[in-house]
Amino acid sequence: MTIDRRQFLTTSTLALAGTAAPKVLLFGQAPPQTPPVTKFEDIRRNVGIFTGQGGTIGWLATPDGAVAVDAQFPATAKTCVEGLQQKSPKGIQLLINTHYHGDHTAGNSVFRPLVKTIVQQERCAQLHKDTTTKAGSSAQQAYADLTFGESWSQEVAGDKVWGYYYGPGHTGGDAVIVFEKANVVHMGDLMFNRVHPRVDRPGGASIKNWVSQLERVAKRHSDATFIFGHAKAGQPVTGPSKELLYFRDYLSAALDHVQKGIRDKTSQDEIIKVESLANFPDHVTINPNITLAGVLTAAYEELSAR
Ligand SMILES: [Zn+2]
């Protein structure tokens, strides 16, 4: 939310004049919190997405049962849980987290009383426990009941759900979740659509392996519909495999840009100081803490690590 400049000038003038203007929005005050807009959308064969605040939630729901992939934050998780309960009065069998970041796991606690099993890749489970314990927020978390290494699957609600681990990418523990019969694949934050991604190096990220796993997943599920963790405003949070290859090319371009800078003995400061990557001007920052400079810094550290 931004404050319209005209509105700011008017309200400031009113404030300066001492006019009793009720609910005047003064500069420096936080804008009123508007509740996030939430939405359920179908993809196909009882699988769809829920958008609210944080990473896109994927779901499978039939009268026999339901599955959620990721949990956003508690406020929107509540709306999601209520919607899934309506679609599936018998309850929610599984909650699967694609990775440990708060905008995908903080809502786990809302799902907890209604969900039979919470599933995470084992590296994700470790990162979730370690980071939340360190942050002193473990009491607000709901952790995994079931973890897997390379892959896992379960038949549920008329489909077969798979979790696959392709090694480090956005973090050290990202899982790709597949609804086999619906042919829908949830990428979590392995996919950012036209947005500069977070590269979580302290969490074990690897841009090089991220590039190769996008390629492997796109090839393996070439005709699937993919769910993306995040997208720029106006861009979809779902799409075909060619979008994975486009994002692979963006990450490759980031590595190439940094590699060239290192080869030319350009300083790290100079290397990361670019407005956009050549051929990828459409990628934007949606979170001020997650920028192209951050991606390039991570690439620099990765490429110069011994
Ligand atoms: Zn993330």
C-alpha cells in the first residue's frame, strides 16, 4: 500500500492548520492493516490453489479427503482451512511443506488440530526446527510428523501425492510436490514468476543446483501445470514447464554475469550494482529485502567459495 502524494499533501496541510480532520493519515504512521484478499481457484481434477498472504498454497480436495501444500501465515491459513473443510467434510489428511520459510510454514499451527500428518523433506524439517528454536518461536510452530529423504508418496483422496528432493536450490531443503493423476506440480519457492528470488545461503541454497533441478523437473513433468511460490502483480502463480525454463535462464544469467565480473577482476560492489540482468528486465522486487543485488551477492559467494 502506498500513500497517494496528493492525499499526503492535503492531510499534512490539514494537520498543520490544526484542522480537526478525523482519521487523517499522517506521514510516518503505518497505513491501516487491510485484511489480505484470499481466493480459491481450481486447476483440474480436484486440485487447485489458494492465494492470500505468503507462498501460494496448493490443495487437493474431494468429499473423501484433502491435502494442503504449504500453509502461509496463521490469518490466511484459517481461511484456507475453513474452505478445505467445506470441500472435504471428512477432514484434511496431509499438510506438506515445500520448505521451511515462515510464509510457507507459520500457518502450520492452524492446520495442526485438523490435519493427520505433516510431511516435510528431512533437511526442511531440520531447518524449520533449528531456525524457529533460535528465533524463540518454537511454541508457535507445528513440526513434521513424517520426513523423507529422496522421495515419498501416498495415495489420498483419489490421487497419488509425491514429494521429491533434487538437492539444494532456494534453500537446502526444497521439495517438489506432485499430484500424479491431476498432473499438477507444486514448486514452492523453486519458482518465482518475474520476481527476484530469495537465495537462502545460510539455509544451504545453491544457485547452480537450482538451475539444474529446474531443468530436470521441467523435463520430467513437461506437460504438467506448475504452481509457483510467488509471482509479480498481474502475473499468474501457475503455468507450464516453459516458465521453469525461463526462470532457469534468469538464474543462469545471474551466474554468468557474476562469473564474468570475477574473471574481469571487477569488485563485488560493482558486480552487484546493476539495475537488471540483460534479457530479464521484467523481473521485479516485491519485498524490499529481496533484490537482484541479493541474488548476485549469493551468486558471488557461491562462485568464489572454495
Ligand atoms: Zn521461501
